Amino acid sequence: MRLPVLPLVMALALLGPALTTSGCGGTSSSTMDMTVPENVTYVATTDEALGMLLGTAVKTGGTVALLEPATPTYSIAGAGPFRWSVGSLAVVPQRYPSFFGALAYAHGHPVTGTATYLRILDASGTALVAAFTTAPGYAPSNTDAAALAAYLTAKGAAATVTVELTAARFENDRVTEGPFRAPSATFTLVP
């Protein structure tokens, strides 16, 4: 018995978008919101992996700690790097369905390993600097330093920022452990 081809093609056309994962961090077949913010610096990472991190609830039990800077002030002129450690990440497997293969490699090779999302937030919680990297640190770029300097000019001596770190382990852009968030650290900006 032969089945009519047209109804099958129409069914796949209607269901296809619901079953695939977007290659650019839009939506997926899960219920996660994988929208990524603008103006993030990606270092050996992808927006797809960041979307998965942001779409996964933060867990407890992992060890992520900001190591540097160790002082309560942050000099924009010096613009030293932020360094952190990602110790143990309690295993919390996350499996997401993939009906038609792996994620698209629209913006580079998928992330496998540990990656950390760094945000430097102003007093209202708006990100002045955002970076997503596989390295255990991040040195602010000239653009980042300019954003911090503009905030310092606007706020003067009251310019404080909060550093937020969120780390997870990935396999092909998919969260396999975490994400975990370090305790936030607040710094006073100085020229």
C-alpha cells in the first residue's frame, strides 16, 4: 500500500520549524528562551552556546570564583584582566532533543568544554561589558574601557560596578553541567 506523499510533505512543512534548533540562538524545540543580548564579545565561543546557557536555570553546588582583581577598586586606565576559577561543577545533565542532527555552525565551531559568561553591570543592572569565553579570564577591550569610562564620567565617585560570572560545561554548544553563578563582586571605578 502506498501512502499519499502530499499529506506527508505538508505535515513535515508544518512541524519542521517546531522540531529544529535555530542556528543563531533564536528558539529551539525545547521551551527555553535562547535569545542572546547584543554587544557580547565572543572568545572561542558561539552565540548558540550562550543562548543555551542563558536558557538554562542557574544551579547550586558548583564552584565558580572571581580571583582578580583582588582590590575593591578597578582602574579603567590600567584595565587589568578579570580572572576566575571554575572548580567543581556538579554534574547536572541536560539533554535537548535534536531531530535533524547537530546545531548549525553559523558562527563558528560549537563549544565543548567550560565557558564563562562575564557581565560588568552598572548600578541599575545594565551590562556595560559582556563577554563569553572559554578562557579563565578576560581583559577588557578598548571599547569595554570606553564604556566603563563613560559610566565613570556620568556617575563620578559613585560609579560602582558589579561583576557577575556564570559558568557551565558544554558539549557541542549544549549545557551538560551547570550553569553555576559565582558570588557577585562590587568594584568602585577609578580613572
